[in-house]
Amino acid sequence: MEIDYGLALDFIDDRDNRPYQLRFRKDDHFTETGQLIAVIAKAGRPDNGRTIAISRAEVDFNQVETAIEGWQQWARLTEFTVDLGRIRRRIHAAGLGLDADPDIDPQTGLNIAHDRAISDRRAQLLAEVDTALVALTRAAAITGELLRAYDIELVEGTQGSDVQSFVHDSLRNTRAAYTIVHSIINTENT
């Protein structure tokens, strides 16, 4: 369950100038603990869904409310924008900041454990796609050998050309997938 702050407002992060929504994400429906987060919630943006932590995990909602009381005035930039950096500093000053959480990068507020897990899974995906490329390349070679050896079941009719076509289409699509994943990983590492 999430409690939203100022749905019509953009909470501008002074670290990346992106427009976020401010939310308190409760641990469950029965407790008052959770984490103050900021989420990009704008359909059509490539970074839609990006989430950063503003407080450490398992903080008391009432302590967060006390720390940012009056944010509508002191953190307001314009009629529709709020300074997320001011809110972050108030949370930190109240002892609710990210310093104590080793999985949170104190410079960016990003969950680095999550980022590491995503990076690891991307590497695994690339390895699996590479394995598929190797298998499909072998399958294409074997199909060619069988056609050249005049395998009657493959040569007579359309079955051989169908198999060859499907394998080549699969190779082309798998190469495209490999290129996309490889590009994402390269972008991540720059």
C-alpha cells in the first residue's frame, strides 16, 4: 500500500532533475512502517517506474510526517513543482535518511542491491541468448548438410525449406535480441 503526496505535483530531484511522485510505501496494511520513496509515474517516459528511496526502509510513517510537516510551503518551487532535495534533507536531518542502509547509495538514493541483481540477470540473459545463437547456428549447419546429402524427407516437398527458413528466421531474431541486450548492458556500464 502506498500513500501519495501531492498527486498533481512534480517532485523535482535536484540530483537528476526528473519529475517524481512522492509516496510512502507501507510494509503491509497492518503496520505504520515503510519507506518514503519517489517514483516517476508518467506514461510514455522511458524512465517511467524509476524509483528512488528518500528514507531508509522500515521507518515509522508518523516520524516521516513529522519530519516533512509543512512541505507544501517550504519545499514548493512553483505552483506545480516541489523540491525533492529539500524533503530528502529534512528526512536525513530527522535521522530517517539512507546512511544506515548498505543497499542504498547515499549519493543517488538508488537501491544498489536491486541494481546489482538486475545487472546480474541481464548478464545471465545475454549468456542464454548467446547459447541459443550457438545452438541455432549448429542447427542451420546441420540442416544445410542434410539438404546437401539429399535427405529424402527434407528435400522432397517443402519440409526442408520450411525447416531451413524457420531456423534462419530464429537466428535473425535471436541475433537481434542479443544485440539489444548487449546494447543495454553497454549503456549500463557507461
